[in-house]
Amino acid sequence: MEPRYQILHTIYEIVKHDPEPQTYLCRPREIILRQFQDWSIIQQYLDLLEKEELVTTKQLDTLVISITRNGIEKLKEQGIAV
């Protein structure tokens, strides 16, 4: 699996138990705690995922990340059980 899709999978793992995973606002620290990569690298992958419309990012008091329906579908295509 490509590294950016590993980030997508990590986000999904964070939100999968939420009744509406697309509305969960994931914080950077939640991803950092699960990925052993520098934040700058994670941010590059998030930018790529956002261009593919697999996640959305928004700057509130801190950055928040949400998975999109397309992101969940992409994981299904990759063979990830969702």
C-alpha cells in the first residue's frame, strides 16, 4: 500500500466507530500518535489525499481532517475491510 493510503487507512481506523465517520473531525495528534513519521511528511500525504478528494482539511483552532465517502470507497478498492 502506498504511504499516503496508509495515512488514509489510519484516519479511517480513528473514525470507523463513529456513526457518521465523514463528520468526525480528526486532529493531527491522533494521526501522529499512530504513524511513526514526521508531521511534515504526513502533511504532504494529506495534501495529496485532499487533491484526490479522499480527505478534507480545515483550519479551525487547529487543523482538522475528515475522511470523505470517496476515501472510504478507495479503502474498499484497496481491499481494506470497512
